Amino acid sequence: MEMEVEEGGDAELTCPMCRVPFASIARMPNHLEDPYSWFRFVDSDNTGFLSFNNVRDVVNAMCMIDQRQLVKLLKENWSTWDRTQSNGITPQELPALLQFVLAHSPRRRDAQGRTQRQTAPSIVENKEAWFDYWDEDRSGALDRGETARALVKTFEKGTISPQQIREIQSTLENVWAVFDVNRSNTITRAEFLMSDGLADSIIAFLQSQSLRPQPRPARQAAPFAIHSRDLVANRNLG
């Protein structure tokens, strides 16, 4: 199986969640349609099994679940999945793990009966639904990781490049204090929805750039650049 990879060029890219540097991005195989390609993708160190950390990181990225609750659930279920007691999940032990992933992933069925993750609501049409969708741990607030993923998906049109991901991540760091009014290191629902809050600023930015979230066309680059001054300047537009 070939994987689509985007190179980051000379600029250093870092994960918006863990801040670990990376050089390129690749599309994760569908765990339902091609589970063993998914296994090889997650087995990033090529050991032939998935370690606890491998599973924790990928499930955290795929599922809407609080991280502390996730670790607790993984520890409770690990011995059930790791039937050989090898301290890792082998390809033969994969089906039980995938059932756990499926059970904790909000999904819907398409016309062909295949399960797919629900489409994110339009922030322009429904700010509250957009917030609830991206509040993955149901904490009533968006942390930096949730917000970064939400912005990437909201601003993208086509295949978003590593450079654009870096711009979004940098912008988020620069403007975070403007919207985190109570200094909780999260954006609460009230802060998000307040007049000239983050929701209004995102909408104003989209409108100023004549962009709307929409299904991605094949391999079309996203024609925008986002800067912190633009997002903050757009707070009073609309």
C-alpha cells in the first residue's frame, strides 16, 4: 500500500499536541477497510507489535475520549487484548483492539453501509455544534490540541501542506492568551461563544478570505495563509 506523504521542507514542524518535531505527514490507512496496513502504520518503530504507547497515541488521535480516562481503559483492557502476554499487540490480536477503537469513535453509515466519522458542523452555521464536535473529551473547554485539530480541518481545502499546519500552530500559540480570558489554558464554551471570542474571530477570518469549510477535492492545495495578526484583527468584523 502506498501512503501519501507531504514533506515539511526546511522549516521545523512540531505536533500541535505533544510538540514533538516531525519532518513529514502521511495519511493513516483506514482501520476498518485495511486493518493490517493500519497496524503497520501505527507500528512506527517496526517491531511487529503495538506497544502500550503506540496504542495510547493512536487511540487518543482517533477517539473522542478524555486522555486520563483513555489510559485507565487501556490498562483495564490490555491483558484481554494481549493474549500472549508479550506486552504488545500482535497482528493476530488486532481485531479486539479495533473493536475498542470502533466503540469509542463517533461514526455514521454512508449509503453503502460503511461506517465513517461524522462530518464536522460548519462553524458559520452553528457555532455551538462546532464547539461540541471538537470538544473531544467532553470537558466543556477546548485545549490547544483540540483547537489545533479543529482549525486545521476548518481551514483546509484539499490536501493541507505541512507549512500550512505550521502556520496554524504558530498562530494559535500567538493568539491563545487573547481568547483564554480566565487563563485556564483552555478555551471554555463561554469564552468561545462570547462576542469577539474565538468563534467570531474564526468566522470573520473565513469570511475575509472568502473561504467556507467544504468537502475536500482530490489533491487541491489550500490557498490561504493564516497569521495571528489576521485572526485578531478580524475579531471586530462581520
